[in-house]
Amino acid sequence: MSPNNRYMLGVDIGSSNLKCLIVRNDGELIASESRELKTLYQYPGWSEQDPDDWYTALADCCHKIFTTSGIGSIESVCITAATHTAVLLDENDKPLRPAIMWTDQRSIEESKILNDKYGQSILDIAYQKANPTWTLPQFYWLMRHERDVVEKTRKVMFAKDYLRFKLTGTWETDWIDALGSMMMDARTKEWSSELCDYIGWPLSTLPPICSPTTVVGSVLEEAARHTKIPVGIPVVAGASDTAAEDYGVGAINPGDGIIKLATAGNTNIMASEPSVDPLLFNYYHVIPGMWYTVAATSSCAAVHKWLRDEFFRVESDKFENSGSTVFAYMDNLAKSIPAGSNGLIFHPYLMGERTPHWDPLLKGDYLGISIRHKREHFIKALYEGISFSLLECYLSLEKRGLKMEQARLIGGGAKSELWRQTLSDVLGKETLIPEIDDASFGAALIGGVGCGLFSNERDAIDKCTRVKTVIRPNYENHARYQELFDIFTRSQQLLVEINHALHRFNQ
């Protein structure tokens, strides 16, 4: 082992699993481990997780990763997680209730009230429009329905910050996660008393705000016993998962594009300033002075999983429930289906839709089914439909003057060769597959920057980030998809009223 080798631990709390990895200071992945996380769906539209499950998963992963890697010493720890996921703690620093996830839709009514009363002010201060994804409407729901919980709340911690608190005992958040709460003034990077007053939320419960690369503490003895992370290792503030992903794959210049094929889907473009628009999201970048603007779908890889689970159960049993094997089987079935799936169109709105429709009542559908269509057509049409949805996201960004020449593909869906080629054909753009695209990798680099392993944020990317594959579009397919995209959008508009009428049967 070279004396120049230094190691960083990155952690990401995902929607369905927690992942840890150890990265060397040249970007080499040394070891990784993950554990599934249980999501609670107590009522329709609800989505929650037990915060202490994150710590259990972290301890399990770290025990395994340090045992198998043979790495005895690391230089830094950094954690990321999805933003908009808050933990409410009592006077003894114990969670008062499960954490409401970003996918939770219970605060539809609260979002409407906020937009009707304060919509322009919220947009001016927080650079976002209220919807159930954000913490402000979620907290408004708590104020209206669980007031006793709010009255007992002494501290608010976002998901990554709670897990970091278990390691260090310190209380803070970074300004990217803070912006994701819709309770911070995007202009000053300070909590907004005006936004908090809109819902009556006590400002005293919100944590100090710092940069993502700030060292906020070190691993305590008790945490070291539980996790096997060496005592005293510096822990860095961290950032949201999307910010860490975009940074970690090297999207660090204005015009760099990211398309994420995960539970939900994102089209992100890096910029030197925000593009404030009620249809888009704006976040600070890990690189100081930069931003990234997001257009987001509600359903992406989650719909892919739905198709597998509901229509390929026999294959799942045959392959001993190995999801990746079934996905490969599905791709092999669908690879011979031509662009356009012989006239079958899929609208992927199984959980409503965000950009550009912002309608939680939209429904999914297959349109144009004929007797000739087989299961493989439904697979290919699903890839095409989600790709069209992501194209809608990109066009929303392009209208604001945000353009990309090529896109980096990240997320679990990017493992599918058929899906990523389909997406490249739909976009008519070259796409890049990074060597490592996980948020935990970006977290590791953020930790390394914070602890001085690199001279700055760009130095870490120069030394550690690499592209594995370049995918070029088939322009004949692209021309066909342009025609089909017009049918996709026109048919969606015609189905809106029917979608809304069907919603009352979906309770």
C-alpha cells in the first residue's frame, strides 16, 4: 500500500437503501456496501422512514466494509441524502415521529393554500413553488394535524444531518439541504422568518447553516463502537444527494447536463445563476458560486420496477428474485422492438407528474394497444415514454435558455443499455456514462475536499472522475421519435380531464 494513498468514506441515504463506499484519493473505488431501507406507507399518499433504521444500516455497512476492505484508516466521512426529508427531535434528541419522505404527497392541500396566499413571495424568497415535495408544506401539514408533535419539537435535522449527528453529536446543515426545505432565503443563505411565519413554525428549531465542505465534528467513541469508523475521524457537513451526484460525475461547468434515471427522474443543467421559475427547481452547486437547475419527473425507475414486479413475476421466481437478472431478461426481450414500439405509447404518470405539468392527479396509461403487441412492446414503450417525459423536462429548461450539448446519465436505470440508447435517440444527443455515478462517491469527494485531500472542489474532480462509455444517438430513430413525441404530448393533453375524473375511483 503506497504511503501516498489516502481514503475517504462516502455515505448516501437513498430512497430504498443506504450505501457506503471507500474511495482512494485517485478516485479508485476500494469497497462498497449497501443495506435496504424500509419505507412505511401508512395511508394513501404517505411515505415515511424510521430515522434510526438509517443508523442501523450505516453500522451494518461500515462493519462489513472495514472488515472486507482491509482499510484501517480513513481521512474523512461525508454523508448525503435526499433533501426535503426532516427529522423532528424532542428535548432528549430523540425522533418524535417517522421522517416524512420527499415522495410523500399528504400536503397537497397545504401546498395549494401556501401558493394561493403567498405564492409569489415564496418564489421570490426561496426560488421555488410550493408542492408536497418540500419541507415547508410538510411542516404546515404537521402544524394542522399533529400540533402536539410540533410543540414537543426542539430540533429539526434533515436526513443526512441526523445520521451525522449520531456520529458527531453536532447540529447543523449545509446550505443546499437548507434551500431544499423552502424555509431558507436563497438570497442570503439564512433561515427566513417570513417563510416560517407563514405556517407558524418556530425558527429556533432550525439548525445553523454552513458550506457542504465544512468540517463540523469528528466521530465520537460511542459511534466508533457501533460503526467501526475510527474514533476522531473528521466529519464534513455534506450536501443533498443530487448535488453530490452532479458534482461527483464531473458536471462542474455551466451547460453541463445530467439526466438521472432513478426512482424519480431528473434533468439537471449546471449554471452560473439560478433560473427562477415556478415550474423548475434551483439549488446551489457544490462548486461555490454555481447553481444547478432541475426539471423533475415523478416516475422513472420506479415505473420500470413496477412493470417487472407486476408482469414478470414468473421470471422473478425463476431467477430467484434477482431483480437485476430479470431486468436484463426484459431488455433482451425488447431489444428487437423498433423505435415507436409499433404504435404503442406509454404515459408514465403512475404517481402524478411534476415538470412540466405539476399535476398530482395525472395517471399512467398505455395508448394504442393492438392484438400484435407483446410483452416486449410494453417494455420498449415504457423506456420511450419515460424518455419522452425527460425530454419534456429538458425542453422546459431550454425555454429558460439552459442548453446542454451532451448529458451524463446516472442512476440505476442507466445500467440498461437499451434504455440509455433509447434516451439518447429520443434526445438526439450524445450521452456519457460515468465510471462511478453514486451520490456516495460525490459525498466521499466532498469529504476529501473538506479535509484537505484536494486543493479545491475542481481538483478533486480532475483527479477522481472518469467517463466509462459514450453513447451516440441513432438519428434515424431520433427523427421517428420527434414525430411520436408530438403524439405523446397531444394525447396527454386530451387525457387530463379523464385522469382527473378517474382519480375519485383511486382512493
